[in-house]
Amino acid sequence: MTLFFTSDTHFGDPRVLRIDKRPFGTIPEHDAALIARWNETVSPDDEVWHLGDFALHVRPERIDELLGLLNGRKHLVIGNNDGPATLAAKGWDSVQAYAELHVDGHAVVMCHYAFRTWKNMGRGWIDLHGHSHAKLKPQTRQYDVGVDAFDYRPVTLGAILASRQRRRKTAS
């Protein structure tokens, strides 16, 4: 079992094509590409923490259908665009506004929103968030796990941490 993180899939939401300039011609193409990339990355035995903004402007049945199409056990950390149908969908193993995990020797706090400070920040805890669509300047130990930052697919903590190290090496 591998643990993955993602956020801001915005299934069904046409605004992401315009505002975030996602490289898809239509929302059906966008949704199909995100489903394909998710399932290329995540196996049925894996676990995914989705840090909010799963779907918008879709019927409740479509939310259940989307969750059924996506591999893995899924947890939702609620985002500002997650309505009652998303929260009530049967495909979530858990739904909460905030969560903490210990992953591969790292303590992690998770919320849809980026924190300015967070629990045990001075003790090395890591903040994973969404909401900013890869537009916030990174802070130490703070990472946007949204699909805009990671090739429109879920990502492991190891890949998240390595992404910052790669940027530092290319900047030197």
C-alpha cells in the first residue's frame, strides 16, 4: 500500500480551464484525463488523501460515480468548493476539515488551506495543502499538493519532498 496526496481536482468545474489555464479543451476531456492519470498512479490497494475541492457543478450521482472510477481508498479534507453532495458521497473512507498523519518518519498536517503557522512547525512538521493552484510562493516545509503542481495526478510524500530539492538544485 502506497500513500498519496492530491487536491483541487475540480471535476466538472469549467472555471479551471479558464482561470487556471489547464491544458484541456473541455471539461469532459479534463475529467477523463484526471481520472486516467489518477488510475495510472494509484492502485486499488493504495490510499489517497484529497485535500479539498473534489468536484463542483455536478450531480450527486456523478460524485459517487467519480469516486467509484478512481483507484484507492479515499479520504477527503474538506475544501471551500466541496458541497453537501461531496461530503455525503459514499466513496470516502473519511471526511474531515483537518488531519494529521505520520508518514515515512515525517509528521504531516493537512488542510485545504495553506497555513502561515501550524502545529509543531518548529519541530519539523510538514504542512500539506491545496487551494492555491501552485500559485503561492513556497515556505519551508509547506507544500501545495494540488493537481496543478503535480502533473494533474496524486503524488507521494517522497515525490513532494523531492520536488523542492530539485528546484533548489536547478536554482544553484
